[in-house]
Amino acid sequence: MAPTATSPSPSPSWADPDSLRTSFTLSMSAMYKSEVPLYGALLHIVSAVSAATLASSVDPHILALRHGSSRLDIERHGAIRLSTSHELRTIRRVFAVIGLYPVGYYDLAPAGLPMHATCFRPVDADALARNPFRVFTSVLRPELVHDVEARDLALGLLSERSIFSDELLHLLDLADAQSGRLTESQGQKFIPAAMSTFRWAGTASASAADYQRLAAAHPILADVACFRSAHINHLTPRTLAIAAAQTAMISAGLRVKDRIEGPPVRSCPILLRQTSFLAVEERIHFPAGGEGTHRARFGEIEERGAAVTREGRRLYDELLGEAMVATQRAAVGAMPTALDEQLARAFEKYPDDWTELRNRRLVYFIYRPTRNGIASPLSKRPYVLDELLGEEMVEAIPITYEDFLPLSAAGIFQSNLGAASTDQGLSAAPDVRGMEEALGTGLNDPDELYRDIEKASIAQCAETLGVVIQQ
């Protein structure tokens, strides 16, 4: 009897990281809306403002910057606070499954927060276009907590904290064994398993006395050490007109931050502007009985502008420093409008014209062939990029800023902590090496990522037009 041929095992169907990221984003948004109902109201406000703005905007650069990739409705960023190297390294594994990688370093110590941070986000243009979901992830630096008793108490509580379920850890091990991938069936289990890490728990893991002791030392300590989840403390939709959205939030009766963080209003927006409604008072239960309240979770919105080059960032930091010094000298720092007035004056030195911004290499651009360029036969001689732009064979579109500003992030945090202990900066050097050691990998340089996207777009222009482009 002839042997029966054995059929080869079918290849597994792998889950697409971009699709998983979208499922993750939608699940997190639904979860946060159920936990913080005001977030749902915020989404309605942002949607209405965006619709009105799109109907009235005429600048093609702004239109491309704001919604050229049709990603606006899905765009969110979340923020979490972690406690240990183990949590940070495990979160890195969680986010890698959905195509998010650590980009940049943010030192929060100058703003009085004993933490530093990175941003987990997609790193290539195609993934960003599909879903640019990002998570601002800060981790405790216990060596910056000067209150030794509170620090030891927090570390003791954190030694017993476990924020990852056994199912999630099992799925991460499977992904590691499968070159970072999950099958589609594993991916379906992954999303709810991951959500448990970020879900709010109304019962503290510490006693009322320990909670109050840590909150008195620094509210961040209480938020990180007294709960058994890395609860999302805000989930941020992107707005097209942050000032209009802020006004609408106030009209809707939301308690709103007193000023918008980031650069002043400009014709050519750069970097990032942020504001929020203030953190809600949430009732918590203590394990030995009794109740209290906790303030950590709020509703933020953001308006994203163009990504600036290293030269553009140096000029931004210089002018921001000038404005802050001028505000301090005027001795009116307590007035919400004081810094805004000084920022407007200082930033008169920052070019506010797309052509000048490009010529001075202050902003990154994507270059695309125009219809005229594609239709026109070009000689095979080398072309200079400026020549193609001048002849309208190529157009320049500003690249959206995908990252964060440390002072703006800290300003949002401070306004929602409501504690005088965050008013003074901590004397400490940045610890990039410590962050990378905790992550178990290096940090991506945001400037290199923007530069790569710009260079790739020029190479694509050259290929499409069939010419050599000299820069």
C-alpha cells in the first residue's frame, strides 16, 4: 500500500500591526469614554470645531498639514505613568506588537516632576498615515524624590505592584517567539488583554494613610504607587483650531486650563499646542475600608503644526526662553495672559511664511510632483530642487510634528495635579542612558525620522519625474 502524502501545514495568518493599532486605539477610546464621560463631550466639541474649520480654511499648506492623510478622526494620543524598569520594558513589548516604538527623550525634572519620558509612536510615513496613535510614557525617577520616607514607602508599594495579566504576558512571549508577530486569532485576544493594563481601578492598593502620605509628598507618587494599573490619565483628540475648541469647552461648562501650552498663534503653525479640561475628582476605595478622592485623569486636546528642524528647534527654544525671562521680570507670572503676551512679542523673530521657513531650513517638508510636473517632459540633466519648485514641477508640504514638547507636557500635568509641590524645578541632569537601559533598546531620534521622510520624498519625486535632483 502506497504511503499517504502528508499535506504541508498552512502558513499562519499574521495580524497586521497597523490594523491591531487601530483596534487598540478604538478600544482604548471606548474604555476611556465609559470611565470619563466628559471625554465623550470633548470628542463632540472637537468634531464640530474641525468641521467648521475645514469649511473655512483656504491655505493648501494648512489643509495638507491638518488632514492631508485623512487620519484626523482616528488620531489620538494617550499618556501613562509607569513606576519601574520592568514596567517600561514590558510596555515596550506591548507597544511593539501594534507598531509603536520609543522616540525622543523628555526630561520632566525642570518642571518639578520626578519623572522622565519617551513617546511610543509609529516611525515611518506609511504607518503614520494609517494611524498615528502615540503614547506619552513617563516613568518614575525615585532618586529625584527628596522625601526619603515617602520614597521608601512608594518603592515598597511598587515592589508588590503587578499591572500585566498572565494572559498578556503569555501573548507577549508568543510574539517574541514569532519574530514580534501575533497570528490574527492571537491578536484578537491581545487587545482586551492589553486593555486591562490601562483600565481605571477605583480601589487603591494602599491604605488611606499611605495614600495621603504620598500625595502630600508629591501627587505623582500617589498616582503611580497606590494603584494596580497604568491607567490612562488622558486620551487626546487632535483639533484643527485649538482656540475655538477651548472657547467651545468653556461654553459647554467644562473647567478648562487657564492657557494654551505651546507656541503662539501663527499663520504657519509649528510644533504643538495643547490644552485640557481639568482633572475630574474620582471616588476611590481603600482596601481596609473608607473612601477618598483622586485627581489624575483629564481631557486634553491638541493642535499639531509643522515639524521643525534642529535649527528651527534651537530658535524656538531661544525665543521661548526670552519670553519666560521677560515674564518673570515683569513680575506678573500669575496672570494667565502674561506669558502669552511675551511669547507673541518674542516670536515675531520666528519666520511665519512657508517659503522663508523652507529657505532657512527651519521646517521639514515632504516634496511631491505636481500634475504639471508629471505631464511635462523634462530633460535628463540634473535639477536643483529649488528650480523644480520655482517651475511648479514639485510642491512642498510641511511634515506634521508627531512628537511632544517637555515644558508643554509638564504644564498640562501641573495644572491637573493641583499641588504647590510641582511649582519648583528639580535639580537633576537628564538621564537618557538610564531610560535606554530601562527600555532595553535605544531611543529613536525624531530629527532623523523627519529627515528620512523628507529625503525619501525627494527620491520619490526624482523617480516619478525621471530626473536627478540635487539638493
